[in-house]
Amino acid sequence: MQLFAAIVLVLAASGNATPQGAMRRLATVAALHQYPGYFHLQNVLLHGEFVESGARVMLRGGERDITVLLNDAKTTEGLVEVRGQLLDIGRLEPSDPRLASYNGAREPERWPRPGEELVLVVTGITEAQLATTPSVRGLALQPWRFEGQKVTLVGQFRGRNLFGDVPSAPGKSRYDFVLRSADAAVWVTDLRPRGR
């Protein structure tokens, strides 16, 4: 089924229906900041570029940055595909073993609130290419490449996020629905779904 979308709002994406530990959600850095509770402790895949901010290494995707813990991974220049797990520091206890290599807040009385401080624990880095043609995966990972453009997408109709593929609904129209293809999903807005 081909859909002509006047406005496509990309919020995030999800992995396929596999056990929780193997699930991977495609996302943007902006989506991680907007929905930290949804992505907390989730395996995510992002596109961006590494930048340094003082002593910290950050991943920049679009116009947003997120702190990364590289562990043994090596940064590279240019656009990269990063796999990792999101930690919302405020949702963890200061003594949590997942924070052993984290050098941020350590004092319980100054502990960040949920959503205040996010860290991406990197598990893998590979080179990425700029998305040149619109696809559900391309929109999920690099929405800024297609902003303001009219696109045609092919995917599976998922209703109003019936399977939890993406975070909260954008609420742009009463016809908002999710379109999914492989491991990526996007919200489609202002377009009434047709067909079976």
C-alpha cells in the first residue's frame, strides 16, 4: 500500500516482536530527550556524529546532543550508526552497578530528576550513510533529511500505535496512525487511512 503523507511526524521506532532483551528501537536524539521514560533501559539505534563537549563525548543527531559512555568502542568522524542502551540517570539509584563508569552526579541529595540527565551506553558503532530516498527507516533515523518534503512510504498499518511501536501520539489529527516497515516505525498525521 502506498500512502501519500502531507505531514509525517517521526517520533521513534521499534524493533520487531522479539523478547524484551533483544528488542531494538530506532530513534533520534531528540526523541530520546522528549520521551526518556519510554526509552529508559531500552536498546536503541541512532544516527549522528560524535562531538566533544569539555571532557564529555556527545552524540549529535540533528540539533540535539546526548552524552555517551563509549566503554571500549572507538569514535569515528562523520555520520555513524550507534547501538546502545539509554539510561535515564534520575530513574536509577546512585548505587546502581550500571553507573559504575558514569562520572556524572554521585551525591544522592543532588541526584537528577527523571528525564533531567540522559546517557547512552554504547555497545556498537558503524559507519552510516545519509538517507537519500525516503523510507520508514530513513525517516525514523534521519527525519531532518526529509523535513518539509512530500514523501511516499510503504509499510504495515499499525493503527493508533496498537503495538507500542513508537512513543505517545502526536495528536495532530483524529486520523493519526503508525506505519511500520521492518524495524522502523513512524507516525503519519493528517491523512485518513484507507483500505483493509
